Amino acid sequence: MTEYLILSAEDITKFEPDKTVIVSVLSPIETHGRHLPVGTDIFIARKILEKTCQILSEKFKILRLPDMCFGSDAQPVFGSISLRYQTLKNMIIDIGKSLVKMGFKYWIIFDNHGGPRHQLALADAATYLKKKHQFSLIVPFLHIFQEMLKDSQEIGIPSGMNGDINDLHAGTNETSLMIYAYPETVRNYNLPKYFPTTKSRLGNFLRFLKSEELAVTVDWVSDPKNPYYLGDPSKADAQRGKQMIEFHVKKSVELFEQALNSQYRPPKLYNTIVRLLLRIL
């Protein structure tokens, strides 16, 4: 793996587009309770990038862009930094266009953030780049998060511990990932299980639109007793973190192989009404 920043323009011309993969980390700076760092999503994405690239580098040259520590819909509390949907989408499209001009064909973004407008911006940018430029922007976490929400048996981790609707943020899953990948950054995680008990008006409206995940997120963020995590950090352990990292890596390689065969498409997120609301709000 080669760091893009150390290369000259002449160096970059020596990378053959068909045999080169551009990779980068993209996740927002976001508060993750009092037990995890604000860079949690970035750190997890870095670990997945490193392990995935160990596999891809057997057949491809890897060019790593600098980490992009930004995103949309970071939890709106002290410590978080967030961009608007349109800002994030435009930035990704503009970077993709620059890579297209240099002849590159594949860009994998490693992410670990489930914010709705964040994911929609990445999916919309990937769709645009594919349609307009035949450029493959692969974002594995868009697909992995859907598997988590469905409690996919392929993950092999029980419900409530795998990043599903009962474990959306800094709970068992993310704390396990950090204990495995960066244990030195984890504070005391012997914290009580938290799930919002009051349903907000907006949350109920989103339930009416069949978007339970978004409804729970809104209820959680609206709760004045929100401890800035959702789930049960106290049940975290390194083995589950390792298992989840391995699932991420496996899926990332599979999705890249789809792109090689011109079959990769980002998932279609949310229903039409919810997508419209997320894009304009």
C-alpha cells in the first residue's frame, strides 16, 4: 500500500488503472458516550481498511488517500462535527471526478457511520459516479449496516450485540470493535444498557413511513437523558470485535469483486418519501 501524499505527479502516472485500487477512510468525528473516543468510527474504518488491503494487495496496487474525518448526521451533541448531506455528496463526487480524470476506475471508502444522511450522500454519490463516469465507488459499510439492521445470521453475533436497532451506537458492537482494535483508547465501559423509552412525534411519523431505524434514532437523540450511546457497552468483548472486523473484511472483498465484474451497485436506502425528506432537510 502506497500513501498518495508522498508521490509526485509523475509517480502517479505509473499506476495502471486496471490494476490499482484507490482506498480511503471516511467517517465523522462524533461523540461515542464517555467510554469511547470521538474518532471511534475513523479508527474502526482504519483497521478494516488495513486488513482488507492485505488481501487486495496480492493482486492490485493500493493507493491510499488521506483519511477524511468528516461526515453527515453525527450525533448532535458536544464533541461532534457534522456536514450537511449535500456538502458531503458534492465533496465525494468532486474527488471521484478528479480520480476519473487520472484514469482510475476503483475507489473503496471504508466507513463505520450509520447516520442516515451520511449513508444516503455516499450512496447517491456512488450512483452518480457510476452513471456519469462508469467509475466504481464501493462503500462496503452501506451494505454491512443493512446486514446489521437485519440481524444477519452471516455475522454470527446475537441480536442486541451486532449493531442492530438495539445496539446502534457505542454499545456492545462498537465497544467490542474498539477493545479488539484499539484497546488503549477505551475507557471504563461498565455502563448500564440504554434504549430510548419515550417515542417522539417525529419518531412516530417515521414509524408511519416504515422507517423504524430512523424512528429509534430520533427518539434517542431527542431524549434529554440520552447518555450518548445506545446499547449495552458492558457486554463488549474483544472476540466479538474480531468477529465483526472479519465480517467487514469478507464483505469488502466480495463487493470489490462485484465491481471488477461491473456488477457493483450501492444499496437503495429508505423509501421514496424518506429519501426525499433526508435530501431536503
